[in-house]
Amino acid sequence: LTEEIYDVVVLGGGAGGVPAAIRAAQLGGRVAIIEGRELGGLCMNRACIPFGHMSVASDILGSLSLGKEMGLDCKDTSNNYSTLLKRQNELIEFMRMGIMSMLKKKGVEIIEGQGKIAEKGKVSVNGNTVAFKKLILATGATWAKPDFPGADSGEVMNSDDLLKSEKPPERILLFGKRPWIFQIAQCLQRFGSRVILVTEDKRILSEESKTVASRLSKGLKDEGIVIKTHSEILDAAKKNDGLHVKLKTKDDPETVIVDRLLSVERQASLKDLGLENIDLDEKEAYLKVNDRMETEAPGVYAIGDLTGRQSRHYSHLASEGGIIAAENAMGHEAALNPRTFTRVVFTQPQVACAGLTRKEAIKAGYEVVVGSAPLSMNPFGMILAENEGIVEVVADKSYGEILGVHMIGTGASEMIGQALMAIQLEATLDDLASMSFPHPTLSESLAEAAREALGRPIYIP
Ligand SMILES: Cc1cc2nc3c(=O)[nH]c(=O)nc-3n(C[C@H](O)[C@H](O)[C@H](O)COP(=O)(O)OP(=O)(O)OC[C@H]3O[C@@H](n4cnc5c(N)ncnc54)[C@H](O)[C@@H]3O)c2cc1C
């Protein structure tokens, strides 16, 4: 047996683990990253990147009607799903190679294999023991397989299975509440599937601004996607004409017939990590950490999907946590800012939310003021026919501090970065209202929403 001693060992080479390892090495540490499957993790190989790639294609299809309105000839709109998948897989392969060479260039040692905590200060992998001063756990989450009767049927799939399908299913039911199901639903519908979305919640995106969520819901329904809220799956049974899915709805129970049922619900994967060897409990729903990403075990940090409910499973949160954990592990001081948590839905139009909703701000004890600016009144929004777009700014009434920004519209995932900066820098409504955003851009609506909150909008009657 050989034994190596590292300043920092990172277990899991996904969205959180890779930046954690690079940051620790930048700070002078001897660092190893252990990955049991593919570098880049879920995000790069089977989630954000492949589905982001599909969404770009889906957005192009969705923009054809605007092109037609502008007089462009868009007659040949056939699509070739296998070409899409081929480009996607080549891109992912290219990115994976990029990550591997980046880690090596930054001085991080890559260990391939499934790691397990053997005892305090030691991880076992491939029959060897790797000793560490600090450990960063970054093993992500796994699919939470549904448990209704019939869920074992081959027709019930997760997002990995969908990526392996050679063509979109003719009829599909998507179940759950994660933002990705709306993105996947829209892509599939545009690529020819007939899509039914089912959620137990009263409305889609139940934790986000009602205005934004209802506009997304309308947009998806207008495209022909059937949305069933307040509904549960009772069971599923395969018959000659397809999978019969029995639903308990708020009205009468009903059965829908589809070819596939997709669920993307996930849970933190704490099993088989050897947590018991450092006095942590693998039976918890997720690993608890403080804002420095420290677990209750001394010298052991945890980041990403492993550390929270699935409403907090986002790549950027995993990466931010990774950098914070690495800095603390290397003796620096860093902490997560809970205010800047950003949520995005990559549909067309996109939804993007940062910071507190009105409801959360009131619950946190603020006297709240909300300003909004519809993109249908923004000149660039008019060019883009942004009929459903809107920007909402939530602020504290007494000092005007911006607490949250919520939007739906083209490019919202990019525009939210500006809002994020305002929240991070503790900007006020006055600061935002006086920003000279370039014209014509949708960002101008951020300033207008702030002015509306101050009772002095320029372009809203
Ligand atoms: C369909 C879908 C679409 C999504 N789209 C987006 C999006 O657009 N934007 C976004 O922000 N988020 C998105 N997410 C969520 C995002 O993918 C995750 O939040 C993110 O990947 C979490 O990063 P992580 O580092 O915690 O875990 P992961 O990226 O899952 O990485 C964990 C790594 O640890 C490895 N591992 C696990 N156990 C061991 C072990 N014992 N030894 C060695 N290695 C191990 C795994 O193989 C894996 O590579 C999406 C998720 C899904 C399901």
C-alpha cells in the first residue's frame, strides 16, 4: 500500500469539486481530486451543458415565428435530432478534455476511482490510501427514483436516460418541480413530442414570484404543453397503447396515456462515502454545512448538491461553495452570501430570480416595496415582441436596499447578473434608477422597475 499526503483532497470532480481543487492549488496547496465517473460531473456531462445545448436549438425554433413576422423566409424548418445529439456529445467531450488539462496545468493531481473515507484524515481509492490535511466532499446528488406502483417500468426514466434516447418520445409526461423540467418540456415539444407537465404544487415555480411563474405557465400552454398542477401520480401501467398513468388531481382522478414518464427529482448522495468514519450521519437528507462550508467534522468541508435540498441544486452555487471551501481549507477567510442565491429557468422566454421574493422579504421582517417594468413597454422588448416579459425589483422601503430581482424575458439569465451585482454591492433603488443602461436593451427595464418602486417611472403610464 502506498500513502500520499495532500493538503487538500477533493472527493468528486463535478461543478463544485473542480473549482475547489483549482483554487486550493492556486493558494499553494498540494491537491488531489478523486473522480469515480467523468470529470465535469453531472452539470457538464449530463445536465447544464447538454440541456443548455438543446435549449439553444429549441430557442432557434421558437424564434422562427418572429423571423416570419419580420419577413424572413423560414419555410424549411425540419430538424434532425441525431445531428443535435452528435454536436452536443462532441462539445461535451471537448469540454471534458479541457477540464482535465486545466486541472493538470494548475497542478492538481487527478485520481480516477470511487473514493471512500476510511478513517479520520484518510480516503481509500483503488485499494490505496490517500491521506489529507483537509477534505472537501463534492459528490453531488443522485436520482430520486419515484416510488409509485409501476415506477420500475422501463418507460419511467431520468434525464440521463433521455439523453441516451435517439429520438424524442412521441408522448411524454414530465413530473416534478425542478426548473429543468420546464426547459426539457419546451425543447421536447418543439422537437415534436406531445408534452404533459405534472406537479404536486398549486402552481409551477411555486417558490418564485407569482407574476413571473404565471407568465411562464401561459407561455408554455400557448405552445401546446398541457400543465396539470395540484396533481399526484397514483400509479403507472404499461398497456398495448402506451403507459397508462393514473393521476390524482384536485378534481376527478384521470388517466393519461404516454410513451415515457420523466422525473428529474434528485437527492444528496451521502451513501457509501464512509461518513460514519468521521462521525457524520449518512442517513440525513443532506450534509449540513455553515456559511464557510464546514461540516461538523473538523477539517472536512462539503459543497454543492450534497449540502442542500434540491431547490438549492445549482451549478453556480456548487462552484461558489467550492471556492469558499478551498479558501478556508487553505487558511483564508471566506463565507457564502445567502442573499445572492440565483435561480434560472432556461426556457424561452427565460426566467431568472436573484435574492428574496416579496413574500420572503416580508417574512424576514422588511417593510417591502416592489417596482415592476413590463418588457412590452421597453423599446427593445417591442422589437423582440416580448409580450410576457417583466422585471420586478423587491426593495426595503426605508433605505431602498435591493433585496431581490425577478424577471422573465429574453436573455434574463444574462441580465440577472446585473441584478446580482446590485444585491452583492448592497445597491439601493436610487443607485439602480440612475444607471445609464445602453439603449435599446432590455436592461433598461431594470432602471425603470427601480424608478417604478420609487413612484417615478419615466415610460410607464
Ligand atoms: C437535467 C438537469 C439540468 C440541470 N441544469 C442546470 C443548469 O442549467 N444550471 C445549473 O446551475 N444547474 C443545473 N442542474 C443542476 C446541476 O447539474 C447541479 O447542481 C451540479 O452539477 C451540482 O454540482 P456538484 O459538484 O455538487 O455535483 P456533480 O456535478 O454531480 O458532481 C459530483 C461528482 O462526484 C463524483 N462522485 C460521486 N461520488 C463519488 C465517490 N465516492 N468517489 C469519487 N467521485 C464521486 C460523481 O461522479 C460526479 O462527477 C441541472 C440538473 C439536472 C438534473
